[in-house]
Amino acid sequence: MAVYQDKTVWITGASSGIGEALARAFAAEGARLVLSARRKDELERVREACTGHNPEGADHLVLPLDVTDHPRLAEAVATVTERCGTIDVLINNAGISQRSLCVDTEMDVYRHLMEVDVLGQIALTREVLPTMIRQSSGQIAITASVAGKIGVPYRTGYCAAKHAVMGFFDALRGEVVHDGITVHTIVPGYIRTAIAEHALKGDGSELGYTDSAIASGMDPDRCAAVILNGLSRGKPEIPVGEGFEMQALWIKRLFPRLVFKKTADMAKRK
Ligand SMILES: NC(=O)c1ccc[n+]([C@@H]2O[C@H](COP(=O)([O-])OP(=O)(O)OC[C@H]3O[C@@H](n4cnc5c(N)ncnc54)[C@H](OP(=O)(O)O)[C@@H]3O)[C@@H](O)[C@H]2O)c1
């Protein structure tokens, strides 16, 4: 039997990209999905695709949610536990990125990145924890990033946010392991999704197009397969990607100056 057969798997950011691909991968395993993001119509589209992957499978729940809407999160958890009984896996995957130099970036953009990429993830995890502690089981994942290990120009706020969630979930891992709960940090490199299109510019507007690094990134379905494999094997950290950025993870530990030089080249002014 597949590891996630009949398990309740709650994925945020399930309306697009990595979250959508993860939904399809878990559906094929026979999981019962809870699909969250802000766009209900996109979630409905993903639910239909997931049902197609496993027509015999469970009835997936579409639960629209803005992770920055903290008062609504407790209610969302109550809905999931009432409808599904348990929460076996929570994948904190919702996120937005940034494309602007620090000198051009308004403080509100930094605040918003922190609200979505850090506080939203903490707030939902905090609400789900009591249920998992009662169950004495559960898996909590966070989609962090290589940007959570390496600072990259044009992404000062995004890198700060991803470094922050790395720290939060590493600390949480040690706290909850005694309750039968495991924590998994997903560390993607460039993955071909809509992340750049929706990335914030310095004035808070969206970039509106995909940049070359993302366009030539890893296929999201391949990414989802690596993540699912890592989760099913209980890996605390799941690196996933295929470009130079994945080598940079270990190069930075041994030769940090080399990586600093390479990243500086990315920000060369005209
Ligand atoms: N693609 C990459 O190269 C890459 C690399 C490293 C890490 N990541 C991380 O992977 C995660 C998924 O991103 P992606 O690449 O799949 O990009 P994506 O295609 O743009 O997906 C982002 C998802 O987050 C949701 N979202 C955004 N703001 C939200 C909010 N306030 N509340 C709830 N949901 C929200 C979006 O749905 P709605 O718009 O419907 O709300 C969408 O489903 C992010 O955390 C990102 O930082 C991506």
C-alpha cells in the first residue's frame, strides 16, 4: 500500500506550480487532499485534475484561504478536522517572491513578503499543531528555497523570509519530534512555475513575466516526485533542483567567497 493512501494531506499554494504538482502526485498515491490558496476557481481546476488521477480515490476538499488572514486560520483547521477527521500532512507551500534592488524597495513590500512567506506559515502551523499533538502523529513541511541558504540579489526580502522559515522550522523539528511529528524543509532551486510572474517589484506591483532562470528551471512534476519521495522517507531536508544553484549549497559551506562573487555578478549595474 502507498504511504499516503487515505491520508489527509493539506497543501497551501495548491492553485499553481509546485503545490499543484504536489496535489497531483499525492492524489495518485490515494491521499485525501485539502487544497488551499486564494483563487477558488484555480483550486477547483486542480481538484478536478486530481480526481482524474485517481477516480476511485477520496473526495478532495477545496478550502480557499489567504495565509495572511490569521483570524480565519483556526476556523479553517476546524473545517478540515470536521470533514477529514485527521490532518496527517501539512505542506506550507504558499509563497511569493521579489524582483527589486533593496534601494528601490518600499518597506511595505518587505512587510508583505514577511506576512506571506513567514508569518502565514507560522500561523497556520501553530493552528494545526494541537491536532497533530492529539493524534501523536503528523508531517509538517515548509517549502523554503535555496534562497533560504544563499542570499541572491533582487530578492533581499524573499531571501530574508526564506532564511527565517528555515530557522523556525529547524527549531520546531526538535520540539515536536517527541509528539510523533516530523518536520521537513523543502529546498527547491529554480522550478518552472508562475513564481517570477507574481514576484513583487519595489513598488509592490507584480513583475508580470517569467525570467530566464525560472523558465529554464526544473519541471514541477519532477520536483513534486522528488519531494514526495523525500517525505515518504522522512528526510528532514529535501533539496530539489538541477541547476548550478544546487551545487552552490555545498560550495557556500566550503568556499563562501566564490558564491558571493557569483551572486554579485547577478547584480552588475548597466
Ligand atoms: N519556483 C521556484 O523556482 C521556487 C524555488 C524555491 C522555492 N519556491 C517556493 O515554492 C512555493 C510555491 O511557489 P511556486 O514556485 O509553485 O509559485 P506559484 O506557481 O506562483 O505558486 C504560488 C502559490 O502560492 C499561493 N499564494 C500566494 N500568496 C498566497 C496567500 N497570501 N495565501 C495563500 N496562498 C497564496 C498562490 O495561489 P493564489 O494566488 O491562488 O493565492 C499559488 O498557489 C513558494 O513558497 C516559493 O517561494 C519556488
